[in-house]
Amino acid sequence: MDLHHPLIQSLALPLLVAFMVTGMLRGALGPVQGRRWAAAGAALAIVGTAVWQLGWQMPPGTLTERLPWIYAAAALLGLVLEALHAGRRTEWLAAGILWALVLAVLPTRALPLLLGIWLLGLAVLRAVLREYAARADAAAVLVLSSLGLAAAAMMAGSALLFELALALAAAVGGCALWLWPIVRIAFGASGAIVAALAWLSLMQATAVLTEARPLTLLLLAGAFTAGPLVRWMRRRLQRPAAPPGPRARTWVEPLIVALVAALWVAAALALAAWGGPGLPTGTDDPYYKPKW
């Protein structure tokens, strides 16, 4: 078995690591602490597969060499916030500050554009962190938006960013198997922060390293509005949500949220496939040599 094959390192490896480590933490730490800390399995899978794919350069030079460091910093922040029992507002503010630091080390253009990207990141972080930890809503959106980002990166000519985004989707998906259809863990800060910041970093890398259309990336970011849109529609229909809990029937809502997110992703990929000026002819980014 070739562990460096793209399907292994970008799909099977992060999926299995996230699923197994999440389950091990859930079982080893007990029903209370294990449920709370189990999402760290996703963080380990995200950071570990990025290091496996990109290496650990000291000091990092290229944009892609900085990604494992960004992932590791986001994972550490999530673990610290989880240990401190931080509230949602504190999690959001801390993640927003780290996102600003990430933008400072990634290639950027004009200051107004930088500010817009930072605000977009704040909106994405808020959408992820405000979801119930005992539901699979946030995980479902992260998986679908990461798959959409992977497809957009491949259509824009970058096999490396395709692999990285696919690995992110697989890592979150492996953890989400413990959230759906039966809720057995909580998708808290230890997993959600690193997943959201990894997605934002890959979105920025796609914008910088490829000629992907900005509107395509904006539509992919729009997928994170799926949860609020579903709740708004439920309020309009006057159907209150069931209270979250380990035995609550929470398997239906994530399906609806995933469907709404999939519509955003489909619109983004349709726009990318539609083409037009600005799409590349199909060359990879300069930091990567395809393995297939």
C-alpha cells in the first residue's frame, strides 16, 4: 500500500484517524469528559494529514508551507478554549484574532480587500461556533463546503489545494460519524475552531495561488448560512426545535442543513464550470508536483 497515494493521504488517512481518535477519546475519558473532548480527534487528523502532505518546514517559506503551522496554532487555540470552558463570544473573538494573524502571514493585496476577507472570516467563524455542539449541523456544512472548495481548486488547476481541502472534508467527516445519526459527542471548540480556520486558510490560498473566481469562493462561504437559514425557515413555519441532548432526535435537521449547504456549493461549482474570463487553462500551482 502506497501511503503517499492521493486517495490514501487525502481521503482514507484523515477519515480513519479522525474516526478512530475521536472514538478512543470518547471511550477513554468517559461519558462526560470524553463527550466534551472527543472532537479533538478531528483536530489531530487535520493537523496530522497536513504535516504528512506538506512536511514541517522550519522556518516555513512558501504559502503552503505555512499551512501546517496555521493548523497547529488553530488546534492549540481550540484546545485552550475548551479547557477554559470559554463561552461562544470568547471563542469567536479569539478565533477572529487568530484569523487576523493568519491573514498577516499569508499573501494579501490591498488593505480594503484584506479587511473584507477578515470580515468574511468572522462571519464564517460565527456561523460555525454558534451551532449547537450536540448537533452535526456545523460538521455537515464544513464537510460540504470543503468538498466544494476541493472541486473549485481542482477546476482552477491546483491538485495540491484539491488534496488539502479533500483531507479537511474527510477529517471533519470522520468526526461527524460520532455526531450523526446518533449524537455521542459534542463538536466543540477543540474541533470546530481548527476546522473553520483551516477552511478559511485554504479559501485564501485558493484565491492567491489560483485564478478561481472570487464569486465562486463567496458562494462557497455562503454555505455557512445554511444553519441560520434553516432555523429562520423553521421559525416562519412555527416549528420549534427539539432541545439538544445526547438522546435527542437530532438526525433530521443536519440533513436539511446539508441540503441547503449543498445548494450553495452546487451554485458555486456551476459558476466555476460556466467559465468565462479569468479561468486558467489547467496548470498546477508552483509549490506542488502531482503524484498521479
